[in-house]
Amino acid sequence: QKEVEQNSGPLSVPEGAIASLNCTYSDRGSQSFFWYRQYSGKSPELIMFIYSNGDKEDGRFTAQLNKASQYVSLLIRDSQPSDSATYLCAVRTHNTDKLIFGTGTRLQVFP
Amino acid sequence: DGGITQSPKYLFRKEGQNVTLSCEQNLNHDAMYWYRQDPGQGLRLIYYSQIVNDFQKGDIAEGYSVSREKKESFPLTVTSAQKNPTAFYLCASSIRGQFRSYEQYFGPGTRLTVT
């Protein structure tokens, strides 16, 4: 079992819809959770991070964390074609400085 | 402007040659990291450094070496011992608190091609 799992996609949504991206992790001691957006050929850009159970909202983005079920999700409201990218989930486990990355979900938003 | 710079953006080398990738940050971050990314794969940690003059191996350190002589700089050398060096190399940095590390931010990356 991979430590951090994401569906590779592509996830295709129409413009204006809600895109829902999911990530599961295997280490119950994980403490910090991050979402990065990576455009083709570019480096990852941090867009959200969450440390506590529940929801965290920032503009059109909402991160949701459920530690009991070991999953973290990213919702993108009012999706735009410019949101088309690969979204990487990263998890920091207990007492380490290292992040474990998933392989990413490719999102396509069509007009 | 504060940020992380990596140079060069593209690098081409012949097999058997060592090559050094530059990473500089002016964010006053304590910790710095090197990752490689291959097509269709997630980021894999090569080396990381939490303070000056100290660094630790990541998951795929074989064939790589690093130094951390200054807080701002964390160069990565890809040696001839690295079997598959062609990849996208990413440097990141973060603040490090007493009990936790904070969010990691990435530089623009260096795309290395070895033929």
C-alpha cells in the first residue's frame, strides 16, 4: 500500500462546477496535510494546508481533513479553465520534517 | 523579492560527468530540501538539511551529494554513480520551529538531461 494515494485522473469538470480531489494516507500519526498545484512543466505551488480535523476555506478552495478515516480532500468551487493542472497531496508524519507526496490528480476544466 | 532560485533552468550533460545544481533562498528559511520528479511519479526526497553544516539522506540519496555551508544555499551534485539522472530536480525550503516544520515552498526547478 502506498503511503499517500491519489487517483491519477484525469478528472474532467465543466467550468463553474465544483471539483473534488481526494487523497488517502496510511500513517495514522500524520500531522500536517498540504495541497500543491503543479502546471505542466512548472514547479509545485502551495495552495492549501490543514492541520486540524474539519474544513479550512481560502477563497474558492476548501481543504477537508478526516483523521479517523485517514483522508484529506480539496474542493475547488466555481472551477475555471485556469485551474487545469495536476494537484499533489503531501503529508507530514509524526516528528519528521519530511513530506510524503502522492503522485497527483490531473484536473481538466472545460469551457 | 523573496524567493527560491534554481539555476540553470535546463542542463545537459554527458554520461559519466558530475554536475552541480544550484539552489539559493533569501526567505531566511532554516530547512532546505531536494526532490526529483519523474514523469507520472510523485516527488521523491533526495536530501534535506535542517540547519547549516548538517544534512540527512532522503529516500533516494544514492548517487547524489550535498553541502550546506550557508543558510541561503544548498547545492546538489549529481554524480556519475547515479544510474538514471535525467529528471526534474526541485529545491524547497521551509521555516523550522522548535517542534514542527512549516510549509515547504518550491523553486522553479532544473530539468537535467544526461545522454
